[in-house]
Amino acid sequence: MYKRLLLVVVAILAVSALVFAGGQKTKEAQVVLKVWDQFLETDDAQAGSLKAIEMMGANFMAKYPGVKVERTPMAVEEMTNAFKPALAAGKGPDIAYSEMGVGFVGPILKAGYLMDLTPHWKERGWNDKLYSMAKDIPTLAGVTFGIGHELEFVPIYYNRNILAKVGLPTQPKTMAELEAGADKLLAAGYIPLGWGGKDWWYQSNFTTSMIWAFVDKDKIDAAMYRGASWKIPGVQEAIDTAFVKWAKKNFYIPNPTAIAANEVDMMFVQQKAATHVTGSWDINLYVTQVKDFDVGAMLFPPARSGKPFNTVSFCGSGYIVNSAASNPKVAIDYLDYVMASEEAAKIWIEVGNKLPPYKNKIPGLQVNEYLQDTLDVLAGQEVTPGLSMTCPPEVMSFLQKSAAMVLTNQITPAQWVEEFERLWAKGRAEGMTRDTFKF
Amino acid sequence: MTRASALKGRSGTVGSPLMGLLFVLPAIGAFALFGLWPIVHSFIISLHEWPGIGPMTFVGLKNYARMMRESLVGLAFLNNTIYSLGIILMAVIPGLILSILLVASMRGRLLFQTIFFFPRLLTQVVVALVWSWLFNPVFGLVNKLLIAIGLERFAIGWLGDPTWALPAVILAAAWTYYGFCMVIFMAALQNTDPFLYDAALIDGANGIQIFLHVTVPQIRHVLTMVIVFTLIDSFKVFDIIYLMTRGGPGDKTQIMATYIYREAFRHNYFGYAAAVSILLTVVVLAISVIIVRLRERGAET
């Protein structure tokens, strides 16, 4: 009996050894490219992107048979918390798809954990193939450390049926026209502005859009990039209009400081809110949830007649490369395919409903109607990166809560400007702005 | 007498201090590694400026000086105190009352015990989600109920209201805690002396007098323990606040843990955040020591 048992054990061990050895042989032949990204199964807004990145991963592995792309998806917040300790412990991914703000990447870049992609931008022809914003955003102190992705814009999406019913123009030319339209919508029983001030990105994006509408672009650029003061005409008026005047006029979903993104989406989809003050990242929502009406896009109108439209834009996130990547060439090959190939760009747009930074014309491209509409209204118009792309981290925190503070009378618009200026100056002093960051 | 015989205990086995030390060494090692070292390391970090990656820059007590100037530290501490008192009012006291009611012979005691304890089994994520829905101003049951009974003016945006956001979160947290308190108190009550209750009844004491002069003195140790644990737990709360309000609106529900998290992970001030955590540790320890000492003094008198 014991002999039989021994034979069985030996047989099991032998089989295991063969399998293991076979596996080892396979592993040794394969380069594993570890990628951390944000395309989660549980995130409805990323459903299209998840499908897109999986397709691209399969295509890449087909082109490079010796490479295995191992994705680890995680929420943005989780990535923000896990990335630094992982890098410091030598366990970071080869590539990460992360936020590009100076507050997050600045310390990582200074500590030498990110690969300088400047030469690759030239060698791989990315300077010609990709929009400059995809390079400008992930560039600090002359070092380009990433490729910006998910070109996003913050127009105002609206219910075409409701606006037609109430008899409103689909592109107000000034803020006064927008307000007049909002009054009419309110009188007709609709919520004029589908916006909620509980979630941080709703607060920061809407604040930025209003400032862009009231302040001239050259003054914005001077304050964002060259250290000029934010105490400029228009800033206080923007805050006052958005969070005092319009709140008193009940333009928002009631109790806006308690309204999160889900509720805003719901009110728009249920046709209780006539507009959806969000960004182009929500196009997936319209594709999957909107069945009974048509959605259009309009630009935030300027505060006064004659001032050009200026729409907030973002690179939602971007790819960065670990300076200790196990196989740097493979990492760059992956980025080259995912970000700078026509095939991948087509997948991002058609499957992911996302705008990659690829700027060449793509033959036979089938663009989702909402995305096409967004691009049509933006054609030829000015866009400026949002504050969250360029601001120091404490300013970012302030932007993420200050709309609610004004709405609940914790601070006045004048105090808002003072605090914003103070925090921006502090960030500059700490080297956390684009013009002051240095190694 | 040999050394071995000198070392024999009553049971006749050979022991030595060295052997005893060897047995407790793994526990000491684990405590030192996972308990003591993180505190020591946090203190070291608190003496530096550090963005969470790369080299640290020694700044001495600069982070502590900054902490003294920041009004948000005081606000966060106040919110934690309010939170703690709220949990004691809405969880510990109801837990004690429920335990008294359930310990009395009663049909269905086990069923009620299970029902009251059930929220304790839920994760904080689930609790935060459910209560966020309940308090939702658009579709939440709380507002719908208030409107249904004619109290429409109280149907506010709870989690976005600067006055009511913190009480709303405290209510959600207390809902998971009172069942736990109830179970602890029930165990304590079952060890009380029934003769003392009989004596009190004979002396003509009413229910409240029996509660104050018979029940509470007998369970004072457990009561102290529960209050101390409640305070410690309340000062280190993070998840339910972060999930329900993220410290908002503005900073109205900002507590020490969310403040520390933001300073470290959003603002890259790991040294400063470590300094605030050291303060939090000292405060919680001090409160616990004070309460235990007061109770001991009360027991002596």
C-alpha cells in the first residue's frame, strides 16, 4: 500500500515539475509589460474605454508575440495612493495611466522615477502625429514625461427636445442670453442647469468654465503660466454669478451641495434638467442611457458680447513610463501603438468614445454622433486647459470644495478670490506650478 | 541542590527566564514591527519635509509649529469631538437601554438581539452608500418621509448642509455601533448580582433609581471600557466620513483622519501629516488615560 502511495506521489511530483518547467520556459520567452490603468469593469463611464484598451492590448500582443501586456486596473484615487510607494519599493508598473497634474507627477519626476520621453517624441514622430496639448500638459521644466490622452472638453450638453419646445437658441451668444434662456426653462418647469456641487470634479470644472467665460484668455494664460495675479476683472464676477446669483435664481437642481454626479445624470436622463453641465467624458452615458431625446452640445458663452468663446479642455489622464521599466523599448512600442497609431486612434474613438491626441485624418472613421456634435461646435474655437491641469495641489483642493463653500455662505466671492490667490502664490513658492517647477 | 532543581516550578517542570523570553519574543517582535516602529517612523517623518517619494529634508519642529497655526486642525479636532459625543449619545446610551430591556425575560430576545446587531456586520462602504441614498435630497427616503408627514421644510440636502451634514453622518455611524454596545452591555448585565435588585425593590426604589444606583455601579468597568473604545474609534474614523461627504461641504465635516489623508496624499505634505497623526495619537492616549483614572478615583470614593 505504501509503495502504491509512494508511486502516486512521485507521479504527481513528476507531472508538476514538467508543467512548471514548461511554464517557466514560456515565462522566460515572454516579456511581461505591466500597465496600471483606470479602465475598470465597474465604472460605467469607462465601459467603452475598457473594451477599447482590451482590443488594443490583444492587437499589440498579436504584433509583438513575445510580449504579454498585464493590465492592473484601479480607480484614480487608488492609483494616486499606491503609485508612489510602489515605485519607491521597486514594485511599480512599467507604464501607468494616471493624472498629469503637477501636484501628483511633480514629486515623482523630481525623484527620478519617470522616464524622460522627450527624445521619443522626436524619434517616434509623435510631435507630428499628436496634438501639442498631449505634450504640453505632461511637460515640466523642459522634460516631457508622458503622453496626454482623453482630450476632453467642457461644453454644456442639452436636451434638444426641451430647448426646441421652449423655443430657445441652441447656442446662446452671451451669458445674458444663457440667463434669459434659463429663466424661460425655469418658468416652463424644468431645471435650467443640470449641475450638482457635491462631487469635487463638478465643483472644479464648473468654476473653471465660469472663470474662462468671464476672463480674457491672455490674462488667464498670464496667471496660469507666468505668475501674474488672479485678482483680475472677471474672476470674482464669475464666482458671484455662478454660486450666488444663479443659486438664488434656483437655476440648479435643488440642494445643489448635496447633489452628486449620479443624481445629475439621472435628472438629465429623466428630462427634468434641460442641460447637463458636464464634460465630453460623459458621452458614454448618452450612448447607453439616453433613449427618448436628442442630446446636443453648446459652448459656455462669454460673459460679454465680442469676447471669444473659450472652452475648458483637459487631457483627462495620460501615460507615463517608469524610469526602471523592465523593458523600456517594449514600453515605448506599446505607447507608440496605443497613442500614435491610426489603428488604435480609430478604436479609441469608435469603441471607447474617447478622443485620443492623434491628429491625422482617419479614413472611414465612424464617430459617435454626440462626439461628432461636440467636435463640430468646438471647430475653430479657442480651448484652454482647465485649472486642474495646471494648478498647485492646494489650489486643486480649494477648487474641489469652494463652490459648495460659496453656495452655503461659508465664504463670499471676494474671499474666494483672496484665498485662491493666496494658495496659488503658495504653490508657486513651493515650485508646484508650471512656471516655477524645477529639478 | 542543582541548578535544574532550583529552577523547577511547582509542577515539577524545568523553566528559566530565558525560555519565557523566547516564548514571548515573537509577540514582542510583532508588536515592535507593526505597532511600535510605525509610530517611531511617523515621528521621524514628522521632523522632515517629504512629498511621499524621494529624499526627506530635515526641518525639525517646523511641521508642529505649522500645526499650531492651522485653523483647520482645530476645526477637525472639534468635529472629531462632536462625532465622539454624538456616537456616545446615539449609540452607547441606546445600546445600554436596549441591553437592559433585552436582558429581562422576554420572548424573541435572540431575534431582537440579531436584528439590532446586524448593522455591525455591514462594511462601512455599504453603510455609507445606503445612508447616502437615504439622505439623498432627490430620491432619499428621509426627505420623502418628512414630506409625507407634512414636514417639507425639514427636507433639506442633508449631506450638503453645513449644519446637518455632520449629524447625518454621525447618525449613520451610530446605526452600526449601537448593536455592538448592546451586546457588550448584555454580557456585563448578566454578571450583575440579582439580590441587589431585590434589595432595591424592597427599599422602594423606582426604575431610574435602580438603573443609576444598582445597575450602573455594577457595570461601571464595562461602561468605562466601552466609552474609551468609542472615543478611540471615533477619533480614528475615516471611511464613513470620506465616503459620505469627503469632509464637505467645504470643510464642515473635516475630521482629523480625512485632514491627515488630504495633507499627505493630495498635498504631498507627508511630514506635516505625520505631525498631525502624532498629535492625534497623543490626544487619544491622553483622553483614555484621563477617563480610566477618573473612573478609578470614582471607584475608590
